[in-house]
Amino acid sequence: MLVKVGGSLARAPGALARAATAVAAAARRRPIVVVPGGGPFADRVRAFDREARPSASAAHWMATLAMDQYAYALADAIPDALVVHDAAGVRAALAARRIPVLAPARWLLAADPLPHGWDVTSDSIAAFLAGALDASLLVLLKPASGPVEALTDPRFRETLPAGLPVEVLGPDEVDRLEGLVAGRPWVSSRAGRPGGRGG
């Protein structure tokens, strides 16, 4: 299972702590990989983009690095978590019974799988990484629950591997995470899965 922890949870009192506790509890049942949102770090990139008007590619990579910054905040908040940068790091962390928090900038710089622009957010990046890691489920922790299409960016559905299920949980629903993990393997059994690309 891959869990994307939205950066906006950092703004809601107590939401990040509840998410961290829920991730740690769920990871005791099945392997989990955490992918960060951009949070307040991406907000600063958006503000800089409005003021300085860098190129789309520059803003894209700055926002990706914002996810790396939030990864360290998440790893600090989640018990037994460890920041990793690639598929090998994910495997090593899981083998050591740690919770990998994937800082994606290095992987994305190598693979460059997505268009550069603000219509690609950390949701689409999480969808790409879930496919690359053959995850059996993608969970998006967001400030509110609702229909996937209403809460994700325009590129999300086309990036999401065919057949990969998605769940969206709001801050008051994070306790459901452990139940979603129960009985679910890490690796997907869907036909035509991407096959664990290392990037």
C-alpha cells in the first residue's frame, strides 16, 4: 500500500499527528510506503512562481523538492519512519521493518515521467510511484474526503495505473487506514501492472 500524506494536513490542528499515528498502526499490519505532499513548502514555491515567474520546469522541480522537505517532517512525526529516495531504499527500509517515507525528487529527476506544470501535483506523483512500486492500493490523506476526481489534479487519472484502487480519507477518517491494510498484499495482482520500475 502507498499512502500519500497531504501537505495541507500540516495546517489543520492535530491532523498531522493523527495521520502519523494511523500510518504507524497500519504499518504494523502490512508494509506501507509513505509519499509526502508539498505542504507549506510547495506554498512558498507557488508564491515565488507568482512573483518571479520562473519557467514551468524550474517551478516543477522546485515543487518536487518541496515534497522532499515535507518527507523529513513526516519521517520525524511517524514512529519508525525513515526517509528514502528510490526503490532500493524502499526495499531496504521495509526489510529493516521501518516505514519508508519516499522523498521523490531524485527518482523523478532520473525518470522525468510527468509534464511540468501546476496541473501536476503530488497526487499524480503518488499515482506514478504507486504504479512503479506495484502497490496494491493508493490512499490519499487529504483535508476533506470526497470523490477522487473532485480532489485530485487533472493529470491524476491518466497517471494512475489501470485497475489500481484509490481511497481518499479526510482527517476524521484516518483511523480507517488500518482496516484498509488488513488482508491486502503489498504487490498488486492487477493485469498489466508496471512491474516495479526502479526509476
